[in-house]
Amino acid sequence: MSLRKFVFWCHLVVGVVVGTVVFIMSVTGLLLTYEAQLNRWDLRTYRSPAATTESELLTLDTALVSVTEREPTVTPTSLQILADLREPVAVNVGGGRLLFVDRQTAEVVGDNDRAMRRFLREVMYWHRWFALDDDRRVVGRTITSISNLAFLFLVFSGFYLWWPRDWSLHNVRQVVWFRRGLTGRARNFNWHNVIGFWLVVPLVVIVFSGSVISYRWMSDISYRLVGDSPPPPSGTSATNRVRDQQQRLDPSKQNRQASYQDIFESASNLSGEWRSITVRLPDQEAETIVALIDHGNGRQPSKQHELVFNRFDGSLVERSGYPTYSRGRKFRRWLRFAHTGEVYGVVGQTIAGFATTGATVLVWTGFAMAWRRFRRRANPRPR
């Protein structure tokens, strides 16, 4: 058996085995293409009816008090402020739940637990683990992760099989452009080749980044691809740093810390034009407060940075975040949002949407050709 024939049969068998799972992940991925935009559109009713001046807006500390008075049992973890003065303050209270506070009246106008978000979240659960519950979720995640790795093999092996043996204009045209008048197997073969050729790059990015998200060893490979060393298991350095802070903490300082509004204003003045600022609320033991500055759409790591302030006098301690990351960590962060295309904004999301649409056609045409092949082998026509 030649190498090409061996790769073909591996491609065929793997495609038949994982095709259904890949189809489900592709359809759900397509539905999630514009998830961020749909959620923002759904929350438009929380905006103030008219813009006002910054001096007339209430402070972040007032917004935080409004939340704790309405729901005393919650523990806020962050405050997000958008540059648009009509937008409310988003208070993260844990578990993915946000409470929105009007910046003019300090009224809690609602939360993000709405029908649109619930629908998209259910689609995301199907995308990741078939929406299974409890212990079965691990089984679902394992199946999707393995199928994603298999899909990565299908993309590379498919490109190898696509590669023309004879690079004549006629042969290349057969596999890079759609041909009219074809039916049955010939049409499926043409569509399979053309779509696979034009979408091979975005599919490699989407599927590889999905594997990096699923597996630690794939994440380590992403670091090594750019010549960097993988980081140690998470939690060790952060735990030691918190312990050091606890040892150095002066309890007398707890009652005289800078206001969150002061931290926000300092971050705003030091950051020029920005689209959102997220102030992370520290633990009682922490001596610093981190403000995340975003100049993009919230999914573009290269347009984000962090400012670390002293919790008690509000002075700037250091600049951190993406600009200070190692080359491997930057690449890893890029892969996280390249998976959805959001790293390149609406254009990237649209390309990712086309790629997932193409993946559903690849599965469909692949199944159709496999069915014809096996049926022909089971019922050979007489000579």
C-alpha cells in the first residue's frame, strides 16, 4: 500500500468515526459566531436614555453600595465601566452573573440572566460537552476534545490528499474552484476539495487553538512553537505571592484605603483613549488593586494592559498585563481568541463563521462519498 493510499484510508476512517461530533461542534460554533454582539444588543435596554457629562455621573463606590444593598449575600469581584457614558456599570458578582447599575441614578436596572444569554450559553454547552450534566460532563468534554484532535488530523491529511500530483493548470483548476453541472459523487468530491483548500488556514487555527484550550500538553506545544518554555503548573507563584502579602499586611491600613472611583480615574488618566476599564476588587489581604484597560472589543489581548495601584494611597505600583508577557504567553493568549476569530474583530469572527460553515459541508460531503464507496463495495456492479 502506498503512503497516499494509507493516508486516504486513515482520513476516511477517522472522518466517519468523528464526523458526527465535528458536525455538532461546527453547527454550534456557527451559532456562536457573533455571541458578543448579540449579548450587547440584548442588553441595550439597560442604557440611560440620554448621555450626560462625567461630572454628573455617580461614583463607582456608590454603584457598589447599590448592589450590596439590593443583594447583601453577593460578593462583588469587579466593576467594569465602558467609555460610552450611557452604559451602566457592570458589577460581577460571581458565577458569570453581572448586575448593571445606572451611572446617573445608581439604580440596579437588571442582570445578564436574559433569554438571549441563556440560549447562547446552552449552545456553548453543546459545543463543549453536549450539554451533559454532572459527572457526564467530563465524558462529553473528553469526546469533543478527542474529536477536535482528530479533526486536526483530518485537516492536515486532507490537504495532503488535495495536493495535485501534476501541477498543470487543468488539474489545479479541478480542485480550487467550483465546477458547474456536476452531480452525485463528482459534485461532492469537487465541493470537498474546493472548500477544504480555501478554508485550510482558518480551520487549522480554529482546530489547533481548540486543542490548546482542551489539553495542557498542547498548550505547552504552543509555547515551544515560538521558542519559549512552558510555564510551571498554575497556582504556585500566585499562592506564594499572596502569602507574602498577607505576612507584610498592616491591619491598621484596612480602614483607610483609596476609593474605587479614585482608582478608576487614575487608570483613565494614564491610559489615553480606552473602551472599557475593569477594576478588580481585591481580597482583604491584598495590598494592591488591578485595573484592566481595554482599547479593543474585549477579546483582543494585544489591545489590553493592566495597571497595578497601591490599595491605600492609590499610587501606581507597576504596569503589567499583555505587553509584559513572554512571547509564548502572548501566543497562547492570541490562540484563545483566535479560536472564535474575535482577536481580529468582526472580520475575524466572520471568517471563523465561514470556516465553521465550510466544516459542516466537509462533513456532509465526506459522509456522502464514504457512503457511496461502502455501498459500492457491498454491492459491486457486474462487469
